[in-house]
Amino acid sequence: MNDNNSMTINQSLLKRREFVKTMATSGAMTLCSRHLSAADGLKRLSFIVVSDTHLGRKDNQSAERNWLKAIAEINSLPGRFVLHLGDVVDGGRAAQYSIYAETRKLLKKPIHEIPGNHDPADLFSKLVVKQIDRTVDYGGVRFVLFNNSHRDSHDGFITAKQIKWLDTQCKSAAQESLKVVIACHVPIHTNRNPDRGWYVKPTEGQQAFYKLQHRYSEHILACFHGHFHNGIRGWRDKHQMVESLFPSICYNQNRGLKDHIDEGKATGFFVDELRPGFVLAELGHGRLVLRYKPLGDKMSGEYSAQW
């Protein structure tokens, strides 16, 4: 290699480092960006994703106040509907579901909820939505919602019956030329320290799910989860599918994930923003963009699945 070529490469590396440095200090950082070709033909669809409201936590109204703040902000933002990824109440407290029902009436957008490990399935079916495992279609996308959480475990579980049901929904979506976004509370992707280590273990449905995902890899765009209270965190190593965890409206915790990922001790992507908040999602035109909205502040971190 001659000196001129070496100088050109070094200058390119320096420019790239300066770009990364600039993006890292800006208000909206784009991480691990890569084109989502399966979404090329979709018209742009925006929606809101919330998770882990934990109403009644610590026997006070702080979680309810955060949820009410979020509702007011959600009503002022674009987005056709809201996904709630579970842990509506804290500790399975039946009385909190009536509070949730009243506050939900203040939302000016449709909302679609799934239970988390704090939500007893029988109470959730009785007091929130009767049919828990279900689908809703918006703008060329089928959102497949199902319950993979248990009250007595932080891990996730996908039954053989649910795998069969998921296969039916994905097959139907493919026949109707619909793309698919799957939503369940507990992440399916393997994660260990420095992550929480809570996920669907191979013998509890993980292997079966990824076999299904492989069959429909041109149709399944994303898999959404709550549960971790770590902001926007996820992976993109299964074909095109983006697997993402979403922040809690109630509280988030700093586990040093940015440093661990930067040091190569953990894989995937992470938006370094941990204030209570929710996400404005935008899907279509070859993109899945997730924008972090901290309560009471402007949009902060961003993850974009476009290179």
C-alpha cells in the first residue's frame, strides 16, 4: 500500500470517528442502523409503544402520575394507536385495574395491551381485554399479540399451542401480503449478564419460535418486548427481524449496558437514555425507527433499522 492510499484511509477513519463522536453527543443518536428491506413496500405507519406502567408500585400514586403524564403527551403526538407491552399493574393488584380502566379512557388513540409477569392472566382477561392472544391490523402490518409471561417467573414461556397459533397468524398474514410485528412481554432472544438473563429458554419455546421465524423471515419485521426496565435495548441477528425491548413509564435502571456493548462484552443495540418514558415508532419505506420520549422532555435517543 502506498503512502497516498494509507493517508486516504486514515483520513476516512478519522472522519468516521468524528461523525460517531458527533452523533454520540447529539440529542438523537442513531445506532446499529441497517436497511429493513422487508418494509420497503409499506407506507409509513407511526404508533406509540408503552410498557411497564406498574400502577400501585410501592403502594403510592407515583406510577399513576407517570402514566397520566404519558397519556397527555401521547395525545399530543402523532401515532395511530398505542401498544402496551405488559405489567399494567404492580404485583397483580386487582384494585389497580379499575384505576387503569379509568385512566385509559383519557387516551385519544386505540390501545392494545398484553399482560406481563405482574398481570395475572385471569384478571387481565376479565378486567382489561377478554381475548389476550390476538391480532390487530394497521396499514399493511399485522400486530400479533400474545402472553408469554408467568406470574411466578421472570422467564418467558411459549407453549406448543401458541406456536401453532403463531404459525397460523403468520401464514395468514403472508397470504394477505401483510408484514408481521410480534409483541410479547418477555424477550425471546438469549441474554445473560450484563443483561438480566430473563428470556424464553430453548426448551420453553425459544427454539420452536425461531424455527417459525425462519419460515416467515420475509414477513416478520420485528418482535417487541417490555420487562427489562432498561430503555431501548435489542438485537438484530435473526435475518431482518429487529428484536427490541422498550422502556418503562414507571422506572428504568442503569446496568452499564452502553459500556459493556462498547467494550464488546455484550451484543446488540442500546439507546443510552433511562428516564421514565415511552417510544414513538415509525415503520415503513424500508425503516423501523424508534424514538425515545422521556416524560416531560423532548425526544431523546433513537434507534433506526436503516443503514
